[in-house]
Amino acid sequence: MNRITKLTTVGLLVIGGSVVAVPAYAADLTCAEDLGSQTISGNLVVPGGADCVLGGATVEGDVIVEAGGWLDATSVTVTGDVVATDAYGVSLDGTTVAGDVSAYSVDTTVGFLYVNDLRVGGSVEAGGIDVEVVDSSITGSLSTRQANYVDIVRTSVGADVSVDGSAWGVSVSGAIVKGDVTVAGSGRDVLIGATADGGVDAFANTIGGGLSLTGNNANLRVAATTVYGALALDGNSPAAAFGEGVRAGTTSGDYTGTAPAEPPAGDQSIAVTVPEQGSGELTWSIEGTSALVDLGVASEALDHYAASGAIVPIRIQDTRAGNPGWSLTAQVSNFTAGGQEVSSKYLGWTPEIVETQGGAVAGAPVASGFDEGRGLSVARTLAQANDGHERGSSLVGADLDLKLPLETPRGTYTATVTLTALS
């Protein structure tokens, strides 16, 4: 992985910190475009056939998606409900909804409700569409009717879960449900903590109430699921097949496979789902409001001009799985002033680690080429970390040492530093 960016070492002043006012829209705004991170003080309506994109927005009311409309919301806060009827689709990612989420297809079986990292203060209801609920938390209940298919993955539900009449199957994996779970009338694979061949899914289910599986005409598999209440089976064809890791308070009805064990005894139970570690990334950023380094006016020494300073510190963050090694190198272009050019070999440095929670080690000092070598005219290591380094961020810097020959033409010189992250 390589990342290359150029910074100004000596040159134009970069000024930041401007304050930008965020406008607030009036009530019942129509959205048929990308509104970005606006604040809407009222309801937001997505009209039929329109695409509405929100990123970081706040809706101080309800979001209403009309027939054929498409809502794509990322990192959005909704203080009311999200309601969609015969919509093309609703996608909610990293979003918080204080009220309920409701998405129904009344006249067709077209549409979708895809949610990821959703926080819902109320309940979620859907029908006649594709439903995917991943890495989410629902304070109330989750219910679907005649949905095409339903996937509930690594999701917490504070009340009951009801899935009725899904023609294309149901998958429940990594769910933590405080109430009851009911799955009825499905026509394709119904997989509760199990794979299609009956193996154990990577994420187990925990159900505080009962689990009812009724009238499913499908490949019905149950594994890696703890039911603290009753596990009831009725009218399933073929009968449910139990794999490893099924536990229930009581079990009734027809099934094949291993009989469920009893759930663990105790006064309270604690459940948590640990997701797969993300791939992560190696990033760095300038720790300051300006990328300008000013070495000032060079002073005349016995046989050279001298100037000194320090680079703007660089913060390095590595969140990659396995903590592989990395290095951050730098190379400086020649200094220029008008038509004059002076080699960057005359610039040297001494790297240092200002803060380290990420296992960073400072690169070796590099002398000015006035004394020896090629200075920073070639790539030099600012900092690095070995394989298996500790997690966290490191702040690195370097003191600069510039020595120029006395015959250097007068002028104000600029150069650029190119930083490259390698792994």
C-alpha cells in the first residue's frame, strides 16, 4: 500500500479555520437531489421517482418516501419516523432514527429496505420488499410480512421479532433478541444460526423469550442458538434439522438432529456479538492548521549559510488487521527562487517520536549534504513500525538543519516534501 502526498516546506502561507454556517430548511422540504449535511427543521419528503441523498444531515421531523422514490441516507439523524410506501428503496447507513422505520410495498413486491449500523428508538416494520438489517440496534420490535427475503445479522432487538411469509427465505445470524422470535410461512431456506447445509454460522443467536417456527415449507436449519424460553415447532415440511449449539428451556414439535441442551443457569445472562475485525487502513495527517514550515532568514557562518526549524508533526494511525509493519519516508525537491535552483541535499534532519501509542520508531538522523552525503534529496525514513506493533497512533516530527554554500544566490527559496507511506 502506497500513499504519496506533497506538502509545502517553505513558501505560501496556508490559512484555515473559516467558520461556515449550516442553513436550516423550512418544514416539509422536498428532496430530489444530494442535500449533503443540511439541517431540515421539519419533515423531509422524497417524491415519487426521485433520488434523495443525505450525508450527515439532521431531519427535525419525519422522512416520507413516496411511491418510486429512493432514499440513500448515511450518518443521518432523524428525530421522527422514516415511512416509505411503494418506494424504489430505502438505504440507511450509520443513521439514527428516534421513532419508527416503516417500509411497505402495497401493490407490488418490488423495493428494498437495507439498513446497516442503524439505531432505532422505536420499531422497524416492513412488507412486500427485500429486507436486510445488519449491525443495528432496535429498541422496539422488528416485524416483516410477505417480505421477499429477510436477513437479520448481528442485530439487537429490544422486543419481539416476527417474520411472516417470506417467499425467498430467512437468515438470522448474530441476533440478540430480548423478546420472542417467530418465523412462519417461509418458502425457501430458513437459517437460524446455521448455514444451508446445517453447519454452525460464525455468529450465534441469543433469544431471551421463545422461538416459534411454524408452517415453513423450506430447508429449515437451526444451530448455534440459545433460547431461554420455549422452542416450538409446528407444521414445518420438512421438519426442522438441529445442528450443534442449540439450547432451549423446553422443546416441542418435530425435528431431526441433536436434541437441544438446556440454556446456562443463572440469575442474569449477558450476550454480546463481536464482529469480524475490519481490514483497517494506514493513514497519516498533518497535526496543525498549516502545512508551511518557515526556516526564517539564513544566518551567515564561517563557511556557509545556516537555517533551522522543524517540520509540522505528522500523526500516523494504523488500524489494519494483524498490525503489519509500515514506514513513512520523505524526499525534498530542490529549492527554487525565480530562475535559481539549489540542491535539496543541503537539507538534513533529525527525526523524533513526539507521542507513541502505535509502536513507531524514529528514522536515523540525516546530515546536511554540505557536511556529507546527499541529505534529503533522496528518500529518507521519518518513522517506521515493525510487524506486530502495538495498536494506536503515533505523532512524529523532525528538526531541520539547512547549510548552504556562501555562493548561494540571494532570494527566498521554496521546496516541497513528498511523504510516502509504505507497507
